[in-house]
Amino acid sequence: MSVFEVGSLHVPAGELRHGRLTAATSASGQVVSVPVSIMHGAEPGPVLLVTGATHGTEITGTRTLLKLIARIDPARLRGTLISVPVTNPLAFDRATYASPEDGIHLGMPCYWPSDPAGSPTLRIGAQVRSLFDVATHYIDLHNNAEPAVPMSMEFAAQCSSPEVRQVQRAMAEAFGVTPVLMTDPEDGTAEKVGSVDGQPAAASSAHGIPGLMVELLDEHGHQGYEAGVRGVLNVMSKLGMLEEPVAPQLVERLQGSFTYHGVLTSRESGVLFPVCDPGTVMEQGSVVAHIVGMDGSVLEEVKMPVTGFVWAFLTTAPGGGSFAVPEGHAVGFVAAADA
């Protein structure tokens, strides 16, 4: 096996090396860099890129990757693991969803095309893009705050070929949490949370790199990372990078197939009270949450638009905020059960 090289990082076979990708400079002269750990196996194989903290408030992926690299022996690895525990250090360091400097988050189209001369977050994206250029497979680890249930997102329509789609599907099956096929909702609710096309895993799949996005549990990172570790190890086993077989996931997977339907939206303002557990399949028309006014009365019953499940109830700000919701606010993500 030859030395693995990307940017200024050089990793001999059978070793783990840590480095940083210099991305931007702050107004005071502070260097902004992206931490990267590369484990280069003793035998050839796939190059798996895994990113955490694409959004700065979602650090379960960060903890997943910090624990993951301690559980793999590079001498027994086939191929290469590229771990990026903090993809957006500008947002991570301030505990914000997007970068305060320019309001951009890396769940937006920042990699294709990349812009090394753009604003600070776009410059970060250009550095991370160099890792995509050497990757053969990709996992993007996110998380929702409780109440939520782990799930993965597949991007079939964005895949550049049937072969890419086949591998993407196999990665989702191996990760082991409930997979949801992502499409832009027909009711226009994509305007509230953005189009699926801009997601990094969708963009990588469109450029020939099978990509999977995973929503783990808990924005503070102290729960849920074990499911993330198990899932990534399973994908590595499926890809032939590890000898160990795919193991059962630590969280329950729903039976059946599901497609993204859209977001639940409040008609009234007040305090959101979920009345069902995320991950519970509910019939169309079932009440899943109440909007309660300041006198304690139920102002609105939030109902399922389709038969399926809510995978997360949403606060007033991505990755933070509270359940005090205004009128017309997105309050939950819904997956529809396929007929």
C-alpha cells in the first residue's frame, strides 16, 4: 500500500494521522481550520469520508467520530477512513447552526461548485471538497434534539447512476436505522427547510460518490453516538473495509418503507406539546401534538397529513430554541408510509 495523500496530509499504510485543513482567516488574524483524522489501512479498499457537525449545534456526529477512530485497528483496515469531526468550526465554536460570519451552513450547496475565494464558510467548503475528491463513499452525520428518533436519508433521484443508487441503498440498510427516501414535498414545505438537492449526501451522490445522511439523537451529543458508531462500523463492514459482520443496530428500526412527506406547520401560536412518540406509525388524521395557549386551552390539534411517522418535533430555531412556536412555524418532520 502506498502513502495516502490529500492536501498537506500524508498517511503511511497501517497508520492513523491527525491534521488540519486551513480554510480562512478571521478579521483579528485567527486561522480557521478543519480537523481531519485519516486512518489508512494496511490493504487497499474503499475511501470512506464521514463528516460531523455540518451544522454547529449538531455534535452527536462529532462524538461518534471521536469514539469511532478508537475502535478500529488500522493494521486490520482495508481502504481508508477520513474522519471530519467538525466540518464547520465557525458554527461549532459558537454553538450556532450556521456560521455567524456569513449566515451560511454547510448543508447548503457549498461543495459543488466550491468557492475557495468566497465568504468564510464557502472557503471551508472548498477545503472539505478536497476530501470528496479522493473519497469513494460518504456519510454525513447529523442529529435532532429530543423528542426524535434516529433515521437515515436516501437520495435516489440525485444518484448519478443505478450503481450509485444500489450502493447508497446498501449503505442505508447496513447502517441499520429507519431509512427514508428523500424527495422535495409537493405541498411546498421544502421552502421552510430547504431543498433536498443541496444536502451534501445528495450532492455527492449526484457526482458519483454514494452518499448517506443520518439523523442521530440529541443535540448535546451525550446520547445517541453509540448508534452512530455502530452504524458507521456496519457500513464499513458492508463495504468490505472490516472483517467483522454487520451487527444489529442499537435502536429500533421501523418495518416497511417510507418517503419524506414534508413538515407539520402550526396554524396557531402558543406552546407545542407533542402527544405521540417520534417513530410511532400513526394513521392519517391522528393527533400528534397540541398547540396550547397562555390560558392552558388547546388552540390547535396538529394532525398527521398522511399515514406514517414523525421523526422529530422542531423548536423555533434549528438546533436550539424552544417549543414556544409562532403561527406558521414548522413543528415536525413527517415520513409517509409507502403503499
